[in-house]
Amino acid sequence: MQNNKKGKVKYMNVAILGFGVVGSGVAEVISKNADAILENSGIELKLRRILDIRDFENNEFSALMTKNFDDICNDDEIDIVVETMGGINPAFDFVSSCLKKGKHVVTSNKELVAKKGFELLTLARENNVNFLFEASVGGGIPIIRPISRCLAGNRISEIAGILNGTTNFILDKMIVDKMSFEDALKLAQENGFAERDPSADVDGHDACRKICILASLAFGHHVYPDGVYTEGISKITLKDVEDAGKLGYVIKLIARTKMLESGKIMIMVSPALVKKESILAGVNGVFNACLVRGDATGDILMYGKGAGKLATASAVVGDVIDCAANNEKRKFFGWDAPKENFIEEHENTETALFLRFDKTGIEEELRGVLPVAELTESDGETLVITGLGIEKELMKAIGTVSVKPDSVIRVTDY
């Protein structure tokens, strides 16, 4: 080891699994910012291998490329492995193998962490290495580290946020530019914000994986996405957006989780009305925001671009540096096994609802069966914001009304 003004230098060899957008960004950040990393942390990171099945003959990192995972897994000189492949297969097998070999692993793969996080954290603990995943939620926005460390002295009661930039961009275009969902989605695809198959975003699955990771971290037990009620934005119409605006609300895709008095948690993803004065209402375009409620801090908002090559790579490299700094020991980090009956069914939790009826003259009937907080008749429609109630009881009451609502959307207090 060599001395500098920070003290002794730590030399750490890094390998990257997957040379896509994020993986290439990680290589770029490590290479171009090597001096800054050394100056700020006393750690010298050296790229040793990059795994990808594609050919990159004219790339500056071509000499480091391999198509054989064993070149990384069996190389005892590699200290830290960065996984940016995405998906479960073969990422899970690769990451598991690296942990068993005593290598620290950093990932940006939200699906992997949401579905296999507990297993991988257990493997890391058993092999006295670190498994870190700051970039799996919020891209370059610091979320995981603040919750696990900066807010460790708090009892977190609730987390809610806009955790998907694609859906936020689409809804923003519907709100501001009066675009239909279909036209806004097409624009998102043209701008590279949405995939050709946008289902993971618009159906809420991406946001679901992220809120599962945050719920697991905040409440101590692994929460699997398959057990979480998830509703996307594809059924939201321009009429919904316009009428919500008349009542002083905007519509956002909200991922949320809350500790209930019963000891269970509420967790769900769905479109929801948010008051225009809310800090979440001002989160526009592809930006993300995560609101955390702690008993000591109150509400804290973390805000920024939730994706992007270099922003996400920055979060990954931050975890790499963290692993290097704690190379001799495992950081206390993660959560316990899944807990039976830990999630309360969403229909058994309290909410308010926005109702849109394509008819007027039904106020008396509505007030007779629902806790009405606000009711407006406009342009041949009746718009209602209910008071708080258990969701299944509110829905049962709505079912008794002679006119069926054209839209039913949840209302939040964030």
C-alpha cells in the first residue's frame, strides 16, 4: 500500500457483469474519475474484467472483455463484482457464485433485489462479504443509504413516492399538455424514456419492485412483489386528469407502504390523486421522489432523476467504494426472512376515493351511502371525494348506487 494525504491507499480490482447502459456507465465513471475517487476515499479502483456476450472490438475497454463468467468468478484477484445485467437469470446464479467465492457484490438490479434479496443477503453474511444495492431504487438518488444509516435512529412509519420516471412523464404530459395516454406513451418511447414493451413501467411492476425493497429495509422482513397489490396507469384517461384538476389534485402513480397498528404493513402501487400543494405534485417529467416519515424527523423527501446512465452508475460506484472501505468486514445491512401474514390486504386498509359519475342529480343518493368530503356537479358530471373509510366498505357502498361510476381512483394525504 502507498501513502497519500488521505493515508494508505487501498487497491481494489473490480469486475462488471453486463456492459449495457449502466454497466458501461460504471466503467466510464471508474475510469474517468479514478483520481477523484482516490483523492476523496483513499481507494484506487482498477477495472479487471467485463462480462458480456456481445463483441466490443472498438471500445476502450475491449481488452477487458470476456464472454466466460468463470474468468471472473475464479479470479482470486477480483475483490468486487458489479452486476448490471438485469433480470433474474443468469444474474442470480452469477451473483450467488461470486458471494460464495468471497467477493463483494454491488448491483443496480431491482428485480433481483426485490425477488432474491433475502437469499443474497444471507449468502453475503455467511461468506463475510457485502451485498449492496443503492442504485436498485431511485437510480442516482440516495435512498437506500439514508434509510439504512442516516435515519437509523428513527422508527419509520411510512414510505411513499413516485418511483418510476416513465409513468411520471406520461402523466405529466397528460396533465400539462392535455395529451392522451396513448400519445404520451408514444412520446415517451420516442424520447427513450419507455421501452418498446412498456408493461413493466405502465403496469406498475417496476415501482412495485422498488417499494418492496424499501418496505423490506424499513420494516425488517423480505416483501415479495407477488404479494403486493399493483395497479398501473393504462386505464387513466385524459378526462380523469382534467376532472381531478378541477378539484385541486393531480394524478400520480404512487408506490407506498405503511406500518399499521396491527403490526402488519400496508403496501401497494396504484394511481392516486395528490393535492396540488403537495411536494409530490411538483415532481414532474422523468423525475422521482421518495417521501419517508420518521418519528423523529417527520417527513423527508429525496428527489432527483430516477434513472440515467451516469446518475445510476454514480450510485453503483458509491457502493463499490463502500465495499472497498469495508473490505475486511461485512456491514450490518439488510433484513430478515419473510414473515407470515405480514401484509394486510389493501381492501382492508383505510383510504379516500375519487369518483366520477357521468350524471348529475345523484347528490342525495350519494350522501346517503357514502362519507362525502367534497361533491361537485360540473358539465353533466358528478365528481366526489369521499371521506376516509375502509376500502372494501366504500366499494360496497358504491355498488349500491343506482349509477355506476366511470372512474374510481384513490386519494392520498401526501
